[in-house]
Amino acid sequence: MNTENKDLFEGSEMESRLWEFIDGSIHPSEQTAIEKLIAENSEWKAKYHELLELHHIIQSTELEQPSMRFTKNVMEEIAKYQIAPAAKEYINKKIIWGLAGFFIALVVGFLVYGFSQVDWNTGSSGKGIGVDFTKVDFSKMFNNDYVNYFMMLNVVLGLILLDRFLSSKRKKLIEEA
């Protein structure tokens, strides 16, 4: 036998190659090489007979079918145990309202700071409020990357909070109907 075939089928690949050979899912040229190895090499021959015996045992065993009431039996067994409480019962609403108040206060604080930076004395000559918002210098308010990131985070968290609030209102309306 040539050394190419020996190198090809040595080591940890022996078992996987033998399983492919037993299953018949191997290329015909490799099949002849494995047949030669089984005939000439005692290690391959012993492993082949071991795997072939295991293959026959697996093929001969019948799998048990679950009973027709299996699903119902499982569901009845699960029903005996206590169901976990709804989220409304174990989430502390004071913490949720505290977080919402903190983020709302933070956004209001940024707005107050921004409006305090506006020069209210400049503007039109007696018409309207007297503020020209096109001349407001927003770079004083948002001159730091951290402030911008923090504002974006607050906006996203505020939108999530608003979404949860509106979806809970909608669920209550659906349950009442």
C-alpha cells in the first residue's frame, strides 16, 4: 500500500472514515483504500468490527414511542406547580418613577441651561418676543462630546420609557374591552 493512503487515514480520522465507510457515504476511490487498510492493518480491522457491531446494535433497537397522552400528562403535571407571579406584582413602581423623574429632571435641566444661554435682549424692534433663534450660539450648550453622548442616551431612554408607558396603557384598554 502506498504511503499517501496511510497518511490520509492515520490518527483521529480513522474512526470517522470507518463510520463513513459503514454508512456508505464515501467516495469509491476512498472506499477501496479503506477496504485495503481493513484487510492489511489489524488495528483498522479491530476498530471496523467494533464499529460495525455498534452499528448493528443501533439499527436493531426500536425507539419507544411516547404514549398518546404524553403531552396532556406533561401539561397536567406542570399545572400542579405554582405559576410565577406577573411582573406587575414584583417590580417596585417607586424605582421606575424615580428613574423616570431623574431623566426628566436631567432633560429639563439641560433645557433650562440652554435657554439661559440665549441673549434675550437682542432681536426685533418691539415685534414679538424679541428673540432671533437663528442667531443663538448652540456651541456653548453642546461643546463637549460627553454632553452630546449623555443627551443622546437620555433621549433614547426617554423614548423607551414613553414606549413602555404607552404600551401598558394600550394593554389595559385591550383587557378592559
